[in-house]
Amino acid sequence: MSENSTCEMYQDIDDPIMCSIGVGIFQFSEYVNTNKYILAIFGVVINSFHLFILTRKSMRSNCINLLMIAVSICDIYNMMYIVHVKINYISAYDQCKPPESYFQVFLNHIMNILNGLLRRLSSWLGILMAAIRYFAIKYPMSPTIDVISRPLFAGKSTFLTLLISALVSFLYWVHFSVQPVFLWKPVEELVHLICLEIILNLCRCGFIDNYTVAIYGAELSEFIQEYPSILGICQSADGLSQVIPAVTLPVLTFLLIKQLDITEKNRSNFLKSQKNNENSKTDTTKMIMMMTIASTLAEGPIGVLPIVEIFACPFLMVISANLMVIFGAVVALNTSTHCFVCCAISSQYRKTVTQVFLWENHSRTQKQVSCIGTSMRITPLLV
């Protein structure tokens, strides 16, 4: 696509430099949108391994680890949804293929709702992990800390956060329903250099004459079309749910860094017998801090951009939409780093990974020894 043709979408901008910047962002977003499924596939593989490690018995006794299990499940689904969208996009190129049925469109609609719900849930659970870790190192002797550090609290808080996220999604998507929007007909593009008989076969695509199928899509209800302000309120609630991580994560990042610095300075005053336990706690704090910083860089712009769109001119609205695509890929890349951050910082995580692989090797060795012993017992009987 040429730069001049692309600049037509920026008719309110006369500055050629600004137009060139807009075109560059648009072209890069198109490239990212086309290829982000590669990051998604990589993310599914890495997060599946991450989830496998976190679900080991030695890891499930920690509240933070249980919250990370929930985050990992959300990330795996979101990455799989990106791959699903890519597959649907590729299949749409077949012009002789009828559109999706009502059930398929309805299923895609539900998957889209779940994608937004779980993406929001993942962000909120990241905030919860950072908050728990901050209060745990700031008030280590508080009885409340003992309560929120238990696995039961992780389960209850995850369920409650899921309900709130589901409510936000429900308030917005309840006003949509899957309805027929167009009629589809087989393609009638003619190849003029081929004989008439072959042309007719291509036109029909194997269907009878005057064949039509309904194209389904998500449509607003008549009530909301008459009162669009209600949908605006629901959109505001959804936008606020995205702004919360953008505002909260940087604050928690600053507090964690500050509190970790205080903890490092006071460590020399602890008893020698407590050092191992304190090292483990510090590892967890550093791990959460690194994940919070990464989430701030990835999720922050996505929360800020909807606010920009409210007050932006058409040029900035197009730029914002393109940046949303780009930072959506950054979020996909960020979800793949959780496993590496845990492995690099958490000694408990590395120990569990080692135990998993050593146990597999030990099991294989035991099977080989068992087979050898069995064959030695059987051999004399055959002689």
C-alpha cells in the first residue's frame, strides 16, 4: 500500500511529517497483526510448561503461586484465541466457502467475550499479587498477612475477581445478540480467457443457481439503539477496568522497589538462622517486582489509549487504534516472559523444574532396571 493512498485516512492532517508517522504506525500495526499469531503459539507452549511447573505439589502451597496458576490459565486461553482468530482469517480467503453458521458465530462471540474477560482478570490478578507481596514485606508480623498468604485466600480472591470481571463484560455484551446481517452468494468473478463451460463451473462454486446463506454477526439491541447513552455508560465501565492496571501497576512497582531497598538494608540485622527463609521471601518479592514492571510496560498503554480516544481528533483515534494492535502483541510477548522470570529469580521454581526432570530420568532408569531384572529371571527358564 502506497503512502499517498494510506494518507487518505488522515484527511484532517495537512502536515506531511505527521502523515508519514501515521502511515508508519499503520503499516507496522498491519505487520504485527498479521504475524502476532507466531508469538501466540510460542506463548501457548511456554505458558503450558509454566503451568505444569506451578501445579506441582511443592508449588501449590504458596498463595502467590496459586494466583500465578490462574494468570497462566488466562494467558494460555488468550494466546489460543489469537491463533483461533488467525485460522478464521485464513479460512475466510476461500470465496467459495459459505459463511459460518449461527452456532459458529455464536461460539466465536462467546470466545471473544471470554478473551476480554480473562485478559482483564489476568491484569487484576497481577495487581493482587503485587499488593499481597508489598503488604507482606511491609507488615510481616501482622495477623492479616498470615491470612492473605494462605492458598485459600488465593482461591477466594480469584473467584471474586472473576465474578467482578464477568459482571463488567456482561454489562457491555448483554446488549448484543447474534443476528443475520447480510445474505451471502457464491462468488461470480469470471476468468475471461477460459472457455464458457469452465467459467460457469467457477461461478457456481458447486452451488445451485440463486443459492444464498445468511451471514450472522453481533448486532445491538433495538433498546440500546434508541438509548445509546446506556451503552456509553457500560463502555465507560469497561474502559475504567482497563485504566485501573495502567494507574495501579506503576504505583505498586514504585512501592515494591522502595520496600525491597529497605528490606535489603535491614537484612544484616536478621538472625543467621533466618537468612535462608528471608532469601526465599526476597526472591518472591523480586520475581513479583519484575513481573509487575513488565506488566506496567505492556498493559499501561492499553489502559491509557482508550482515555486518549475520548478527547482525540480523528487522526489520533486512528493512531490509537493502531497502537492498540501493537501493544496487544507486546502483551502477548510479556505473557511468555513469566516462566523465564520465575526460573531466573525464584530458587523454589528452579528446584521444582530440576526435580521434575530428575524424577522423569529416575523413573526411566527404574523401568530399565526392572526390565533387565525381569529378563534375567526369565532367561534360565528358556535354557
